[in-house]
Amino acid sequence: MIAAGVTGFVLLGGGKDDRTDPEPTKSPSQQSSPASDPRGTDGADKPTVAGWKTVVNPKRGIAFDVPADWGLKSTGWVTYVAENDDPEDKPLIGVAAPALLKEKWCGSDEDKDGTEEYTVLAGAGTKLNNGAKSPEEAARDDAATWVYGAYTQPDKKLVTSGAMESYTTKSGIKGSLATASSSGVQKTKKCASDGKATVFSFKDPSGDIVSWEFFGAKGVSEEVSDATVRKIVATVRLYKVPSDS
């Protein structure tokens, strides 16, 4: 389990990749190491940035690249955040087939049960956003929700949204890009930090609103730079699952 509100599970039974209804699977045996690539996408899609890794969500038909030190989860993995006081752990927001940076970046045993829980430094993934009225709404709302859910709970006033902008990836996908960040999170817990998020939302060829989403710790020595986030989102592209023939 990843602390600070961010956790994940493997979807079972062929459910949609970005719905977060099933009970989370928290077995450490299902965690992937940063050096492994459980997706088996070698040869299926090559990174557009030399030395980086390709991240693929085949159900959403989206690919993007991340630096080599990021770890890739399986295509059936969902990473999400929930209200800290929700006994049902109902997700506020989540992404499928994510890439995570330093999955065990910070460890603590806040509930003193003898088990250390871990905070991830940063993550990125993709999701369906058909509940939104527009890509602009999806990008704005999701960016703020990631910062609140992963970093500022229970205080929404610490979240600041950046300006909305039109954005086009290197592959020519046009959509809306939004950012959000926090300032003033109390460091009462060992792994507490401010956070930031960037979301790029667009309509895919089927007319569905989909999003690429990044979240990460802010104001820490290993913070993912805004320049790196921009370099990652620039690689977002449509992906077609190779045929067996």
C-alpha cells in the first residue's frame, strides 16, 4: 500500500480499466520494481524520447513516455486517491496502467501498527473522463482533485489551480492542459508534503473525453521538475494494439 492517500489495485474479471469499484489489492507481491516492465510491450511501441520507456493503456488507446527510472505497473493496475476518513475507501480519482517514480520514496508507520506504509514521489497514467462536459472541465477538475486527494486533505483551500491552456502534443493531439498545486501543507507527518498535478484532456477518435494525468510531491529535493512534466505530456499519442497476424 502507498500511504498519503495514494494506493492501487489490479482490476479483476475484465472490468473497465479506469473504473475503481473493486476492492483494492494491496499485496506487496503485486508491486513492480522500478527496473521491471510488466507490460510486455517491448517491440509493440518504441519511446519517442531516446532512453525513456513507453507507457501504454491499450483499452484507452493512449501511449506516452517516461524517463528510464520510472517503474511501469501492469495495464490492469489502477492507482487512486480516496478521502482519508472514508471507511469504504471510495476513489475520488484514479488512473489506469500508470507509471510511478520512487514507489517507496518515503516510509512511515503513522498508526503504530508495526507496518511501514509508503508514499510515492510521483505518478502518471490515463483515464476516461466521459462524466465531464468538456476536456477543459475534465483537466481543471482532475488536477485540483489529485492535489487535494493526495496532499492537502482535509483542506481544499490549500489547492490553487493554474491557468487553463490549449495544448498540442508532438503527435498532433489537440486538447486542454491544466495544472494545480498546493502551498502550506503542515508537515505534521513524516511523509507529508505539498503537491502538484498536471492534466491533459482531449477527445479521442471515438469522441470520448480522455485524460493523461500527472501528480507528484512539490517542494522536495527530488521533485519532478515542471520541464520534465512538460516533456512527458508532449509524448502523449494515440496507440493501436498490434494485431496478432
